[in-house]
Amino acid sequence: MGNPVKNPRIAPQENSGINGGRFGFTRINPDGSPKEHSALDIKVNFGEPIYSMFDGIIINTGYQEDGWGNWILIKSDIGGTDYYLLYAHLDDINYISGSIPAGSMLGTAGDSGNLKEAINEGFAVMHLHLEIRKVLSGVTFNNSEKINPEEVLTTKFSSTGEPLLETDC
């Protein structure tokens, strides 16, 4: 519980380094334009299992060709507050609706959406795009409050992106 993969690592971005995979950092797109990153990119291998970090309810699943690829959106209570957790760039998805317990395998890591092209161009490495937003009354995911995923992961990272050994699991 608390990590989407075993022993998570931050995925570096070719043009932005390790911080390019972190929430809130401005990274450089392949065309040279800057973009603030609203997620945490977690390094994975193709086909690696992706797990539900917390108990939750599946809100939606889908596919976005020019972005997230295969994705699943789950609403979870974390410490008494509801959050949306978006897991993206999956190869496949095991669940499409209903309740899901923490630790359930959501699917497997893939290179869907814009990730395959970014890897082929040398811009990115395989990663899980993990986006977390605080649920606000009457507001959809796209308009909800963005949260740094590192705040809720069990594994904590140093300023250089290395996992702190006492939290690595």
C-alpha cells in the first residue's frame, strides 16, 4: 500500500534530468517549449505490474492517443480526504469499474499514448505517469487541486531523486 510499483524510482527526462520526472518542475518538451509537470513519472519496465496504492472506487478508464494512452482514474480516501489518482501509459487495464482494494494489480506498464514516440525520440524512458488531485466539491478531475504524488507515496525521495533507504519498499 502506498506505492504503485515495488521499489519506485523517479524516471529522468532526457532534456530535463531527474527533476523533469517530478511534480511541479518545468521540463523541456522535444520542441524546446517549457511545460510544468503535474505528475510524477515513475520508472518501470514494459509489462511490470501496476498496483492500486489505496482502497478506492474506479471513476473512469480510457485511452488518449496524444497523451496518457491507457489510463485508469480511481477515487481514494487518504487520511480522511478524497483524492483522484490517475495511472497512465498502461499497456493494459485489469479493471474498468467498481471498488478496488489497495494492492490490487490495476494492469501492466506500457508505452501507450505519447510515451512510445517520446521514448523513440530519446526524450523519455519507460514510466508510469502518476497524477494525484484533491477532490473538490462539484469539481471534475481536470479542475481539481493538483497534489505532489511524493506526498502520499510510501517511498520518499531526496532532492536528487534518490529513494531514502529507510522508506524504500
